Amino acid sequence: MEKFTQEQISHIAEIARQARGHILKMTTLANSGHPGGSMSTIDMMLTLYHMIKKDPQNPDWKERDRVIVSNGHISPAVYSTLGLMGYFPIDDAVAHFRQAGSIYEGHVERDVPGVEWGTGNLGQGLSAAVGMALACRLHNIDNHFYVFMGDGEQQKGQISEARRFAFKYGLKNITVFVDYNQLQISGNIHHVMPQKIVENFVSDGWDFIEVMGHDIGQVNSAIIKARQNPVPTLILAHTIMGKGIPFMENLEKYHGSALNEEQLDEALKILGIDNDLPRLKDKRTKDPLPCSHKEFGFVPDVNKGKNHIYDKTTDNRSAWGTAIAELAALNKDSQTPIAVLDCDLQTSVKTGEFEKATPEAFFQGGIMEHNTAVIAGAMSTADV
């Protein structure tokens, strides 16, 4: 990774201007969505996508860096970024945003090329990144994981579980962006639920970097530094809700409110972008819906071993513990690693023998069930 030249910064700023137009058009066309946070995030997201290992023509390339969007309601920013980076035609996302039957839903889903994790309930993205990072470690893939999160989202307890887990297992290849616009649906985050975001990350062993989230050069430098850190890193980005349109800026109303057509026309004039809403309306009405052709899941390559017939009475959990330990030993070099995650129940559910057989694939999550469950699910998306 290299520091951007001024020419590169100017290029990304121009793409961000175009992206803001797409964000506003798609939300107005759908008469719903979350433009405010999308516009406070877009500069960071586009900066990142100009730096990571990726292949838009092969979104599932195993060596890729992965971007997990935890606050998935900023889907307008995600679709604008991915479309402009070549993952799919941007007009498809703009015209069919939030249209029933379209893959371009209000919260991001994995049907969309380039989307790594579906979201609805906030607070799970970091746990998902941890799971994917562990899976890639087992597959000996050297890549990095980036998580976009909201500042209000930091009120969720599962995030603290994921922070501790990431630090414990040395996942220095995880970087979190917190979009610190300080607004959520009900208003100022400090009034809704006071929190100490930086202090909480630091207390769990993370490093942190503060940036102005709309300064592409600062964001570029922060990403470079985060990649070099020996521990996972928080990038706290000071941003402006609705950035780029003065009458939208710093108003929580636009967290989840679209502009009407008159306001859109005014906003596009501010951005210097043509208003082609009639063309997009026509496309929304007449074009076939963009549907998913993606297949999920995988066929595991697992040596099942032999069936055991017990000639002495034993309890189910002990038999299960013996079975998974044997599977671990049989599949140590398999293309489908077997991992076990435990929630401080090792002696109860008999996972100790598995840990002895395959210590590198045993993960003790302590009494943090929500985080551990999401980690397990995320690992399964990466063939573990």
C-alpha cells in the first residue's frame, strides 16, 4: 500500500461526487432509504476500495481483502461504491433500489456481488469479520478485513465481545471504521446513550487512529498505518451526516429520510450532476428485476472415518466429543478445515479432546455466546 498522490486524491473525490448523486437518486426514486449516513461514509469507502486487494470480475476470489458492512442500512453508499468500482452496472442499483424482488435491498445482502455479509440487526459485523479472519487463517490466506460501523451501533454489547475475541486471537488484520457523525435516528448519540467508543476499544487491547472522514489523504494514511499495526485497529472518523448538501448536513432527519423530487433537483444542482430521474423511473418500471444467481454454501471435503458401535454405555456428549476429536485428526490436512468454538463449556460438552488433536482450530470464546455464534456462521461462509 502506498500513499496517494494529489492526482489520486482528486480522482477519488470526483468519484465520491458522482456517488453522492447516485445515493440521492436511488433513495428519492424508492422514496425510502438512508442517505445521511451513506453520504458521511462514502469518502472513506471509496478510499478503501482504491487500496484493497479485489477483483470486481471475480468477487469471490479467495485471496481478496474483505469489507464487512455492519451498519447495512447504508446500502446506498455500498451499492454506489461497488457499482462505480465495476462489480455491477451502477444504473441497475440506482433504478431498482428497494424495489420488491430486486437484489438491491434496503439492507445489504450477499446476493449482491461484492457484499460479504448480510445485515439487519446491528452489532454483528465485527463478529463476522472475526469469523472470516479465523477461517482465512486456517486456509493460510494472507488478507485483511475491514468493518464499517455506525457510532450509535457501538451501544450494542456484542461488539465488546468481538473486540476481546479479536485481540485474544491476535487478529491484527482487522480494521474497524466507525462513522462518527454523532447522530442516530433519535438524535445526538450522546443524548440517546452516552458511550466512550475509543476508550472501550483501547481497554480491549486495540490501537486507534482519529481522522477527518472526508479527508481522503488522512483516510489513506490511516489505512496504511492500520495495516502495519501489531494489534487490531479502530479508525474513528469524524464525519458530517448528509455531507455535500448543505441543507441536509448535521440533521438526524436524513438518517432515514429521502429527498422529495424538488429537493433532489436542488441537491443535484449543488453537486453539478444532471437530473436523469425520468430515465431511471422508466428503467425501474420496464426493465427486468436484477435477481440473484449466486449459489451459497459449499460441499465439504471431509473424511468421515468409521462408525463407532459402543459395547459399553456412555453419555451422548462424551461420544460426541470423541467423534469430533477423531474427525479433527482425520481431516487435519483437508481442504475443509474443521473448527470448534467453545463458550466456557469444554468440560461439559467434551471439546477437550478436539483441542488436543487440533489446537490451532479450537477457539475458546468464554461466556460470549452471541459473538461466538456469529463467528461460527461467518467461518462457514469461508469454507470452514
